[in-house]
Amino acid sequence: MRYDAEHKQRTRDKVVKAAARAIRARGPDGIGIADVMADVGLTHGGFYAHFGSKDELVAAAVGQMFEEARARLAAETQQRPAVDGLRAYVDFYLSAAHRDARRAGCPVAALSSDLPRMTAKLRRHFAAGSEALVEALAALLGQIGHAEPMAEARSVFAELLGALSIARIESDAARSDEILASSRTAIKRRLGLDRPA
């Protein structure tokens, strides 16, 4: 049976999204083509109708992860004043729900320890995705009057990543929640997001 181009694209998108979830959960080396295909109800043989190699799938999945991350940032910040949007994004990023959503969370937090083992091309692709997130944060920081928004955005992103990673490492749930809460408070205070509108 032959399928039209639209059906093929929808199928490819389903495979990429399944791979993105699997990569976040197990890292790029921990996924198998057969498992990803089975996750969307397809056979291993169908993989090559959509991708030339596993590396191509991983690159597409990384792109998907960053697309989802940018969409989440936009969902938290659009249609709001910049201060409210930044506050909402910090609250989302350092939430227990995000901490616990390893199959759907920030790709940088999920894969930073895997990056040294990735190909140079994939690391460049990953860096570009990270930089796009930082640039979006910098635009918001610029709107609220930070003198050096790009430098501040890089610092904030690093602090968000670090706090989320440490909260995920902590085995005691109460301490993990406290790491998230204290980091939310500190970042908002530093950025001036804790003051009344």
C-alpha cells in the first residue's frame, strides 16, 4: 500500500517524537531503532523509509526537543508582560512537575552529560538549540531593562539547569523540593521579578 506525502510526514513526526522521549529517558546511546519504531506501532523495517541512519534520527529528535522547549517558553511568556512571563517560566522550569517529567522536559538538563559522547555535528546542533533558548530569555530580560541581557540570560539559564539537575539528583523528596523553591526565589530576586508589578 502506498501512502501520500502527508501520511509519511505524520508518521515521521510520530517516530521523531517517540525518539525524543526515549532519548531524554535513556540518552542517545540507550535507544534502539526497533524500540522506537515499536513505540509508535511500526516495524523496524519501516525506519529506513524515513531516516538514513540512527544518527539522522537522533539529530531530528534533538531538533524536536528544542522545538518543544521553545514552545514551552513561548507558552509561559507570550501574551504577558515580560516580568510576568519570566516569573512564570522560572516557576515552570523549577517546578516539581518539570523535575519529574524527564521524558518531556528540557533537553539540555536531560542530555548535558551525554554531550561529550555525541558527534561534533550533533553537539553543534545542540548548542544552536540551547543558544536559541538563551536568546529568547535575553529578549525578555532586555524588555525589563537589564543592561546586559545576553550575559544575564546565559547566567540565568545555567542557574536554572544547575538547580533542576541537583533537584533531580537529590533522593530525598523534601530536600529536592526545597532546592527548587530556594532557587526559584533566588533567581526571581536577582532578576527583580519578586517585586510587585
